[in-house]
Amino acid sequence: MSTITGVARFRDLARFGGHGTQISGCAMMTIVTILVVACEVALASGGTKPNVIIVITDDQGYGDMSCHGNPYLVTPEIDKLASDSVRLADFHVDPTCSPTRAALMTGRYSTRVGVWLTYGSRHHLQRDEITIADVFGDAGYRTAIFGKWHLGDNYPFRPHDRGFDETLIHGGGMIGETPDYWNNDYYDDVYFRNGKPESVEGYCTDVWFDESIKFIDRNKEGPFLLVLSTNAPHGPLHVPAKYSQKYRGESGVNAERACFYGMIDCIDENLGRLRTHLSESNLDRNTIIVFLNDNGTGHGALLKKDGKGNRDGWAEAGFNANLRGRKASAYEGGHRAACFIHWPEGGLVSGREFDGLTAHFDLMPTLIDLCGVQLKKPIQFDGVSIARSLKKGDERVGPRTLVVHHQGRFGKRLGDGMPIYGKDFSVMSGKWRLVGKELYDLYADPEQRTDVAAVHPEVEARLVKEYESWWADVSTGFENPNAFIIDPSKQRVVKVTSQNLLGDNVAYSQHHVRNAMKLKDCWTWLDVKEQGIYRFTVRRWPMEIDVALSATTPGHAIDQARHEMDNKLINYPSLPIDVKAVQLCIGNIEQTMLVGADASQAQFVVPLKSGLQRFSCNLVTADGRSTAAYYAYIEPASDE
């Protein structure tokens, strides 16, 4: 198939006007409500409901595949799927991972459903939201997710609490983050199967695809919904050497990018293996495959602006499909994504393109329509079903305006983690993009190099109003803290990590714990559903390792002849904290406990009343300084 760069795509749109929402720069923003009570587009023949497989990759950008023009990376299986699918040519996600996943799971704006960060408990999907797994499970589908979840690690935010029958996931947002099992490093790790730790063998990407194939074999009679969510190619850039070596030494590819491309190479190979298995199992024709990436590239391009490295700049090395910006940017390169939808039985084949403005939250209502699924109760979607448009190829969705924003604030004090009005947003309407106070005409300027706000003040003013209207609409639930639920009947032991804390900068990764990252004035919220006497176990190191509060731990042991890993993480320093006391604050209860040099934890037994309560715990050194504890475990004090 022909390659499509960002420039070429928007030139085509400018010449032909595009389908669907690429018809006008004056479209008013609409929050679309769809009450799906019956299927209007039952496309499967014979009334057989199709299976659904959603493959979503992590930090692979729009340009990180050869079908989009990448001159370094070879992705034959992704390219083949693209040529066998209907491609959404102007498809958008959020600029970071948890928000994208929240919108994908609910068909609603991520901010509306409580997810606008990837940490600080602002990545917890609100407990009353209905997920795609809930809907398809109610319709008789067997449901599963393997790989990355990143919408909460405790009840009621875990995937097996949200409609998935089978789950095998890592903790947190990447392998090796604070909620993940200690010392996971992509190889022979411990993952969580329906909430319980389980040792597995193999490289993470292979594990997720292996589990998917086993799930498919167990459910051949169907129907099933499978979310295959790879953590690759998100850093740290760990990959079997056989995949990265082919890119090493290639002109224009540095060592970091060789590992990044190697991780994508492994995904590509496994995607081919999955499709081959579907074909050999006679499931390929009536299985819908959706492939998408979750945000802009993580490591596929070095971006610069004014001669300096900048997430909002243009590619100076690597490849970014002529897009401006990368992951965490409000410019097009931060949120424009690939989306391929393949379904032979439904006629979604042959590399056709749909040019309308679409987004991640359109997939759930679209799949509901394609599969003939009926809802038990209406859902107020922000997304729209494009099922008819995909089938007919020329039917318009209608004028619409969409908004994306990035609320991340790594390296800065988090405070209460509330969204910040006007921060890093883009309003998309036809050919126009309002990025903050800058206005771009993508037909004339797909690389977003020339701000035309002064030339088109009426367009800027209209899109500013669209943003204001959108903000007013999605901000009604901001005050909900999405607290940790204390309900022993649902989860006996609740694990709170430093990734979940509000207040200071976030210690989201295990290497922050190793390096004794200082955290001041941190807290989180508990919602106690069952009052009683509870035990709080406070630790610097997680339960799975028996190490004293003041002690250090060794680095990873890796066979580098077989595996490539980031040397900085292998040898990451483990620094001591001279802990003399531990403090606990919960509601109006404050307690301090002195600890000995060999103590690995401090335990407090306190009565808790029902309701919402603020919680914090700190490690105190001999000189009176303190830092938030990195791990706390909450459970009933009784041994029952």
C-alpha cells in the first residue's frame, strides 16, 4: 500500500474536502447524546455476532509504522492490517495514556469520567461509569484484557471490577511503576491475574499475545471481546536483542531509537502471529480487529523548537510523519493516531479511508452498532457511531468540534490534582486547530508552523467559545476525588502507593523509591464503606521484599547477552533513608511510632468511621525531616 504522511493526508483533504466532519471550518461543537436501544447496523450475516479484538499500543506514535512513511522502521504486519482495513484518516486520542484508555472504555470524554492524569488517583475511572466490557458482557460476550490497564489498581477501579471476565495485567501505567510488582522488568515478571499475583515466563509483549491466543482458543464458539493492550513500546526501553539489533548502526537511528523500534518490531511480529491463528481457527472473517495507538510518539523522534529540545517542536531526528509535537503535546503530533478497523464479514476491508474527524470515544458506540448489541440502559456518549459511514463509505457523520487537553505536570507540585483551565488544549473543527491562543489551518499548514489567529479572528473567537462550552460541560464532576474504597467484602487488603498521592511531585516509579525521592505534604483520600478497626502497615519497600525501612536494595540481575535494558535502571542507585519514626494521619487521628534500625514496617491499629477521610503517612528521620511513605497497606485488624 502507499505510505501516507501527515502532509500528504491533509493535502488530500484540502483537495477533496473529505468525508464526514472535514467539511466545514464553522462547525459548532456538539456533545452528542446517543441512546442506543437497538442495533441499527447489524452487519454480520446470519445473525452471528462478531468477535471483537481491540489492539492498543503504548507510546507508539502515528509515524511509528512504515505504512505512514517511516523510513527506518519496518512493520509488515501492521501495514498489512492497514491495507486490509478501513482506516480512520483523521483519528484522535488524548495526549497521554490513562485518559485515552478512559475514553476508549466508556465512549465519553476522559475528563468527564474522572481521568485527566496518569497518577495522583486522577487516573481512577469513576466507579459508576459503564464500560465497553460491561456492555458486551451483558450481551453474552466473554470479555478479557491482557497487558496494560492503568485506570486503577484497587477495587472498584481494577479491570475485573469493570466488566472483564479474565484479566492479566501489570500494575500502574508501565512495568516497573510503583504499583507494579517489585523488580518487574519486562522479562519473566509477576503480573496480576484477576487481582492476584502470578509468575509468568517470557517477554511481556509475547506474554500478552500468548494469553490472547489462549483466550481465543477457550472461546472459539464466541462471541468474545478481547482488549490486547501492550505496554510496549513505552519506556524503559527493554527488548530482546534480536529485535533491536537490526536497527543498530542504521543511519539516522541512535541506540535509544533502535530499542524503541525493536519493541515495535516485536509487536508487529506478534500481530501477524495473532492474525494467522485467527485464520487457522476459522475465526478471521467474523472477528472485528481494531488497531490503534494511545498517544503521540514516546521515542520515535527528537523534537526541537528554536534549536532546543521541545515536546511541542518538529522532528530534527527520527520520524514524526511531518507532525508537530509528540506525546503530552496539544499539537497534532501529541494526539493524532492510527486507527484501522478490519472485518471481512462486514465489508470493512481493502484499505479504504474514512476522512471524517473521529476519536477514541467513537469506537465504543460504533462497535455496539456493528455487533448488534443492545444496551440495558441508555448511555450518554460523547462519541458517535460511525458504523453506517464505515459500511457505506460516503455517509457523513455531521459537523462536529472535538477537544483534547493535557493536564500532566511531572516535575511540579501536584496539589489537589484538579484540572487547570486553559492548560495545553486543542480545539479541532474541520481544517482548524486552536492550540491555546494559536490558530492553524491544517489544509494549508499541516505542520502547524504558521499561527493565523490574527488573520482569522472570527474563527479564533468561535473556537474559544467552543472550548469554554466544553469545559463547562465536562467539569461538573471535578470535585469527586475517586478515593480508595475501604470495603473488606470487596478487597481485604488495599495497597496505596506513592503514585497515588496528591500534594508534592509524584514518585510514580520504582526507581524513585530506590532513589529516596523526597515527598512533602502528601495525602490521598479514603472512602470507608465499612466502619471498624483497621490495621495500617506503612513501609518504604513493598510487601514482596523483606527489607528494612532504612536499608537499600540491589539492582536488577540481567543477562545482557539475551536482553537489552536501560543501563541507568539496571544500576539505578538505591539510597538509604535513616528512618527513626513513622507518622500516620487519618481523619482526626494522628499517631507516631518509633522504629528500630531493623524494622521493615510500622503497624498502626485505628478505628475508622464510615465516610470520606483524608489519609497520609510519613517516614521521619533523626533530624526531624520527613518524606511520604511509598507504600501503605490497609486491612481489617481482625485475622478473619
